[in-house]
Amino acid sequence: MSEHETTTEGESRAALSEDWAATIVGLALLLLVIAGVIPTGVIP
């Protein structure tokens, strides 16, 4: 093993967290449109 650890593990976790955040926001918007809270034309 080398003395220096790679930082790709931390970067992968951050990217994974961003992916999940985007998924949750997208699903929340979809639910709001389905519920009629947000009109269909507001979100492209």
C-alpha cells in the first residue's frame, strides 16, 4: 500500500449524495404536480 490515500472515495460519496438529492427533489416535484399544487405548465 502507498502512504498517500486517494481522495476518490470521498468524491464518490459526494457525487452519490448529489444524485440522491436530485432524485428526491425530482420525485417531490412530480408528486406536487400530480397533487395539483403546481400547475403542469410551470415545470418544463
